[in-house]
Amino acid sequence: MPFANLASGKVWWEELTRATLGSPALTLATSTFTARKYIQLRIIVKQSGAAISPWIRFNGDTGNNYSLRYSANYSAGTALGSQNGFSINPGTLQTDVLSVADIYNEVSKEKQAYIVATDLSTAGAANVPNIITSNAKWANTANQITSISLFESGTANNFGTGTEIVVLGHD
């Protein structure tokens, strides 16, 4: 169901596609979708009992065309340039991860993203979740984003069943 602007009655976010893992795997990719100027990703990464390090790519681009600056729990930032994707939760965790990314998807511009991810840490009110904030970009100025892939980087452990990518868009 699209998200409507109550003042105008017009649709703002429209679901473009979603992909969900039916069994543990190292990757998850969306189908190709119609490009939109603004994209929002909602990603839930389910762990399968071992440390995971989730990263994303656009349009199957595996080159070193990504960079990001991230901060864990509001600490000093860390910069990573010339990467083959970008992390939605830098480091490796043994917990589920919820991530939201807002992306400016103008065809002639580098694709800028702002990402917030939180781990779904140990149960109980005394256990505070971790947060990762990232500013990232895909240095492609020739194409808009039309597919998203989630891949495991570094640990070679599977994402768990139910890991999901939801792509919303607006022009």
C-alpha cells in the first residue's frame, strides 16, 4: 500500500519491489524495478547463528565505486573509500539488523545515501541496542539505481531465513 500525503491525497512512497530469503543464503537481490528520483530501503537482516556483515550494492556493480563514512554509537567517524559496496552495519554482529536508507537517485549525479542501522540486541530493557549511522555514495553518474543486492562481506556466514529488502520510491 502506498504512503499518501494527507494534505494533497497524493502518493509519496510507492513500494517498487521486495525480496525475502526463504532459506539461509550469502546474498539476496531484488528484481529490477523502475527507477525513481528518491528511494528508501527498509532492510531486516536475520542472522542464522553466526556473525554476519551485511553490505549492499546497486545494479550488480561489484567495482570499487562506493564510499562511506560511518559512526558507531555516535563515536568519531570512520571513512572507507573505493569499496565494492557499502556496509549497512559496519563490523560483524551475531544479532539481527534493522536498516533504513534514504537515497537520492538522480541519473547524472553520484547516488548519495543516508543510512541508519540498529542491531536487535540482547532482550531486556537493560540491554541498549547499538546504532550505526552512515553517509554513503555510489559514484555512478550514468545510471539510476534499478536493483539492490545484499551480500555477506567478510565472514562467509549466511543471512537467516526471513532476511528482507523492501524498496520504496518517489519521483
